[in-house]
Amino acid sequence: ELYRNEAGDLVMVASDRISAYDWVLPTEIPDKGRVLTQLSLWWFDQLADLAPNHVLSTELPAGAPADWEGRALVC
């Protein structure tokens, strides 16, 4: 899911939903969003000296829903 904060930064939130070809399927994968976010952050850190990336912050934007914790990247 993509959102824009007050500063104009793009906020990406990884979801637990399963999707295929832009169709959201009814069954969720527990903690999928958290796992994908943490895995992405690990790779961004590993490759930081080789290539810049788009991550500005992992802090939740003001007013963000609490369930975004661990799944939001500000880019």
C-alpha cells in the first residue's frame, strides 16, 4: 500500500494480504508484511556501500495506524 505524508515523502506499507495479478485473495499470511519489510531492510543495509537506496526512515509517520509498526518504510 502506498501513501504520501505531509512532507511529500512516499510511505510504503507491506501487507499480510496475498495478491496475484492485482487481485487480493481472501487468505492472509500472518506477519508477511513484517517479514518482507525486515528482509528488505537487511538487503538495503548489506548493499548500502554499493548502491544508494530509497529508504529515508523506518519511523512511523505521525498519525499512522499502530498496526503499521514494523511494516512501514518512508521513501
